[in-house]
Amino acid sequence: MVIKALILDLDMTLVNTLPKFLTVLRNCAAKYGRVVNNDIDYLLSIYYRDPSLSEVLGNLSKNFWFWHECWLQYIAAKNYGEVFPGALDTMRALRNMGKRLMIATGREIECWRMEDELRHYGFTEFIEGCISLGDLGPGHDKLDLVKRALELLQTQPSTTAYVTDHPRDIYMVNGLGTINIGVMTWAKDFPTKFVIRGIAELPNLITALETRN
């Protein structure tokens, strides 16, 4: 198996975003009369099941422009998340292996707005680019996002790995032909046979996949 490129999810895969984003989410939801006073563990538990966050946000959970507003506030505050242990070493190792890297994030804002944040994390020296749901606009999902990333990379699904922390993302792209890898940031059960405990394990998995018969 030859893997030429990897499409990497951002939030809760490479970066622990929720603790910093939670304050923004609470303020944003309050403008619409929604009270989000749950702790992080509870919010994570409902985020990883469907319909994601509708339990606390109602119809706002599916509103592109609500999330667009929240992410704009997050970016403006410049109070960014924390890179997961091993993420930078992982990206460096993959680049040294000759792999191409692209971030594909479900954030409902354009990637150009995230440039300072990605630079803050140290990601920009390793990635070829970034694509987001904000770039695609309302009405798109993670399948559309991964398809667009493949177009930008100009690689075939069979030689491209998609790495994400959310089982739903993999459900969406199953059938596309990508090599799907689940990261157990919170969720444990993924609809793929390739699962790692954290992003730091990714280079070893890629090596193993490429050397297997």
C-alpha cells in the first residue's frame, strides 16, 4: 500500500480546541437565547453522537451562519487551542517520509481567516494548504470537503489517508476509497479498521500500512 498524501482534520485531531472555544460558544449561543452551561466532558459526549450538539443548541446546531459567527469570534479573540502532544513531530516525520499534508476542517469559516492560528501552532511549514466548510459554503458536508481536498492535492483516494477524530466523518467518506484513520481523542468506535490512540501514533501506522503485504 502506497500513501502519497494525508488529509488531516484540525479540531480535536491535531489541536485541543474545545476548552478555548467553549467560552465563545456560550457567548454566541446566549445571543440566541440558548444557555450552554454544561462542562466539557458532557459537551464532548454529545458532540460525538448524532444529532451533534442539538441537545443543547436545538436548530442552531445545524445553522451554518451561527457557527460562522462563533468561529469568527474565536479567531478574533486569538485565544487559540493547544496542539496535541506529538502533533508537530508527527507532521515533521510524515514530511520527512515524503508525504504531502493538507488540513481539511469542518469549521464554517474560510481557511484564510485561520492563517495566523495555523502559523501559531507551527503547522504552516508542513502543510500544502487548508480547506474548510467555510470555503465551500452552506449545504456542504465532510464528504464534499474530502473530495475537494483530493482535487487540490490531485491524488487518488486509494493513495490518500483521511485522519479524523469523529466517527461520523468516516461514515460520510466510507465508499470514497480513501484510507480512513480514526484518532481516539474521545470516541473509541470507528467504522474503519485503522484506529490510533493519538496523533503521535500516525507515522508508525503509515509505515506499517506501507510495509504490509
